[in-house]
Amino acid sequence: MSTKDFRNSTTPQRKRLSWQNKRLLKFALGVVLPIILLSTIVGARIPTDTANTDIASTKSPKIIAKRFERDLSGWGQELCCKHSAQIASHPTRAGGEAVKITLKKSDPYFKNSRPRAELKLRPVPANSEHWYGLSLFIPKEYTLEPKSFEIITQFISPPDKDLGEKWHRPSLTLSMRKKGFTLTNYWDSRQITKGKQFEGRQQWNLGAVEKGKWIDFVYHAKWSYKSDGLLEAWKGGKLILRRKGANTFNDKRGPSFKMGIYKPDWKSRPERSITTQRIIYFDEVRIGDASASYKDVAP
């Protein structure tokens, strides 16, 4: 940036500044110098480590990024044991580390619930729009069961307990079994949903479970229990579904994102399962607000 020459360009001799000119020069320095300094600070590259921070970008769109470098800070944890969720250096989708989720049939139940090892984020506002991206890795030795299943991603709408409502079905789940991935959507416009009773359900078969490689998923949801809802999903970069209409429950808060392993059969129907341990890896989790796009959250 060039500096202004305050010398008189028409007269080679330097003149003494009058008291008016002195005041003008003092004012100019008081205004211009702070602007120059501020421009220097704003333009500087400040080293930051955003791998484990909640907000990876303070500009629009707002993006929450979770790469699992070093620890699990920022996540709610429904874990029984030290082995339930661990930082792993291999395999990774990007960066140096991913999170390894392990669920054993012999594990004690988290808060006397059901067999689960899950990480979760806070619920989003009701009737809000969000983008979600993540990548998961199924080891080659993973046994896919013909009669049993496990849920590996959930969007759980918290019940309105002040109205007497109890926990109900998740708004959206991604599960897998031998026949492949299944995405299931539930919704209900009634203020109180009673247990397993709900107004609507739709299910999609997303194809075979590919083991030994990272599989990318992206979800876009305008959460609503009315006809203005929207649900889109991509697998491996390909749009696999687009549905307009109701897609969640009539609750005061929107769905909470959860990922990990939830295997209810180990408690309610153990005879259906032929396995005693499940291990899955997750990486590159990003969540964007309504101003985000596919490219902002895609792994």
C-alpha cells in the first residue's frame, strides 16, 4: 500500500505547517493508521487447528466438522466401556485418525438401555433444514447376519416429556444386514406419539454392504411433520432418494444426529444373531445449516 505524500507538489521548498494543517495531519494519522493496522491483521493467516472444534467455519454456511483428531470432544457419548469408542490411526478417510466403534455382546448396557455404542450431537431446532455428511468403513471380516441387523446412523427426535410423551421411533435410521443397507423414515403429525404408533413409514434398499472400503453418505433434510418436508440422500456420490412430505415427528425439538452401533436383537431376540462382536469405523463427519450445500459436507 503506497503512503500519501503530504509535501506541496508545486513548491520545492518545505513550508511550516500551520496549526490548521497540524490538526489535519493528526486527524489523518488517527484514522488511516488504525485502518492500515486492521487491514494487516485481517489479511494475515492465523494458524488454527479446526480438526476437533465444533465450528470449522464462522462464515456462512455454518459447518460443524468432526475429524476425530486426538479425541472425542464435542460428542455426547452413549458408551459403556473404554473399548466402545477409540481413536484409530488406520483406516482413515482423511486426516490422520478416525473413530473406531466396538460393541460386544457381553458389554453392560448403557444406562440399562439396550446394546449400543453411539456418539451423538445436540438436537437441531424443530422445522429446521440441515445437511449431514459422513464416511464409514466396514472391515472385511465383518459378518453380515441374515436374520439380525444393526443400526449405524440415527436421527432421533426427542420426545416432549413435559407433555407425557415417551421415546418413539427415530425419524431416520440407516441399518445393515446381509441383504444390504436399509434407510427407514418415520413420521407423525400428532402432538403425542404413543410408542410404536406413527402415521407414516417408508423404507429404501440402498444396495449391498461393501466391506474393506470407505463408503460416503450425505443426507439433506428439511425436517417437518407437514407436507413441506424434504429428504434427500446420496451414497458414494450418487443421489439415491429424494422424497417430499412429512419426515419427522411433531416435537418441540428437531432430530439429534447419532452414529455408532445399536443392536437391539442382542437383548430382545438374541436367537436371531450369530455374532458376538461388531466393529465399524467413522470419519469425516460434517453438518451444515440451511445455507450449506452437498459439496460443503460431502466427505
